[in-house]
Amino acid sequence: MNGTNRKDISPGITVDIVLKADQRTGKLTRGVVKDILTNSGTHPHGIKVRLTDGQIGRVQFIHSN
């Protein structure tokens, strides 16, 4: 599932995000969502989140646990 809809994302789920520094390469970072930073319902490049380790990026893929 992609991460363009805010309603699909909640704290505690595992996601793959792309960090700002990795946007050119598309390298993904996996982690658990701590906070949702995007206020709008959708975003074409992915909803921005903060992971439990403090990293911030846009959700590219949502893992079903």
C-alpha cells in the first residue's frame, strides 16, 4: 500500500520512508511511525512522518503486520 493517504497511516505501524537526503536515490528507510506531520488528507509524494528513532521522511510503502 502506498503512503499518499493520511487515513491509512497511524502511529505504531511499520512503514518505508524516503528521507530528504535520499530523495534523489530513492533509498528507503524502514521504521515505526511516531508522529504524522502532514495535516492534509493526501499528498502526492507521500505523507510526512516522524519515526520512533527521530528520522523524518515521506511514506512510500505501508507494511501490514
